[in-house]
Amino acid sequence: MHTMWKGSISFGLVHIPIKLFSATENKDIKLRMIHKECNSPIKYERTCPVCEKEVENHEIIKGYEYEPGQFVLLEEEDLEKLEKEQNKSVEIIDFVKLEEIDPIYFNRSYFIGPNDNGQKAYMLLKQAMEQSGKIGIAKITIRSKQHLAVVRVFKNALVLETIYFPDEVRNIEQVPGIPENIELSTKEMDTAIQLIEQLTTTFNPEKYTDDYRTALMDLIQTKITGNEVRTAKEAPQTNVVDLMEALQASIDQTKPKKRRTTRKKKATG
């Protein structure tokens, strides 16, 4: 498993060297956009609408649009300075109960593994949180972005889950059409509760599968088996033309120039 972050967890005066590993993976089936006429993948280029030309990576800088059409430009040196100011530490700020956090705040999960000489302190934090029934609230900087995070026990290890900051969760009051003060009969409520009880079971994650992804892969495999495939045409090698032009220009430049012959005028007495 690939290590995607190295640093330490600290709570009080205890520091635990750790590594983070992505706990989830995206299994979406990626479909390419194909030109129907020639079966070739569509190419997306970064272009400038003003200069009307493709822009290379070295010509691009980052900016913040604080008003329509008005930008504050940020150089790489500015961003690198901010990154250096962020330390490689997961500082646990508080300990709370897990049930106090609504699931809407949770974002992405990472497995936490101990780094060199961190096994004992790692086990200390894990068992202490297990016995107390608490989880840690911390801050961590990953790829130039600071996250609020939860450190908790998962099976026999620790897991870190990034969570949204409060101002990143939109206000529910902005959702239109939420009903209020609708009267429901006792019979309707009893029937709904009865249905919920009938569908209630123990959560078993292996029970749930991505039916659409499975059906899509079956469809793709059927088309491959039935030889329903297309081969993309090769793009014209424009660099070959450029090379030939360069070679021809070189030949023209290196051709020996014809000497001009001038007739000497005879001198008249």
C-alpha cells in the first residue's frame, strides 16, 4: 500500500511518528470521449480565449478572482512559503464522542500506520481511545490544503477521516420546498414505523454492491467477446513534415553557391 503522507500525531506531550494510507479507492469505470467519425479519443487542450492559442504549463500561474474579471496573481514562491509554514503534524485539539458529529461532515478516510519507533505510542493512543469511548479532533495539511480531521479506532488500528469545516457545509435553510407543519394521521405514522421495523437489519457492508458498475462491465465484456470493437485512426505525424522541411532547408543552405563570372573589359588606348 502506497504511503501518501508522513508525519506525526501529537496529543499533549506525546508524539507518535505515523504514515497515512488511503483507505478508499475510486472504482468508477472511466469512459473516454470518442470522435464518432474516426473512433479517436477527443483531445482537450488548455487554450487562452484572448490569445487564441494553446498555453503550455510553464506559461500558467494561479490567481484568485475576487471580482468578475479581477484577479490576484499568486506566484509559486508565495504558495511554497505557505506550505513550509505548515508542519507535518496531526495535532489533536480535542476529544469528543463520535455520535456528536453528524455524518454530513465526513469527507475521506485514511488508514494510520505507525512509523519507525512509533508502535508503543501508537498502541497507547489506540487503547486509551477505546477505553474512553472518545475520538480525537485534529488538523492536518495534505497537498497544500488544511483539513479538519477525526482520529478514531477502526477494528485493530487507527483511522484518520478528514471532515468539512463548518463554513463548508451549506445551510439547510437554503434548500427550497422543505415541508413544515404537515399533519400526519396516527395510522400513517404507525404503518411507516412498521415498514421500517420490517426492513431493519444488522449493517453488513459486503451485502451492498455497485449494480450499475457490474452491469456496465458485463456490457463492455460482451462487446469485446463479440468483437464489437473499433480501432482509432492514427493521428497525422505533423512533426515528420516539419522534419522534412527542416532537412530541405538545411540542404538549400549548404548548397555551394555558383561563382559569378564577370567579363573583364578590355582597356582601350
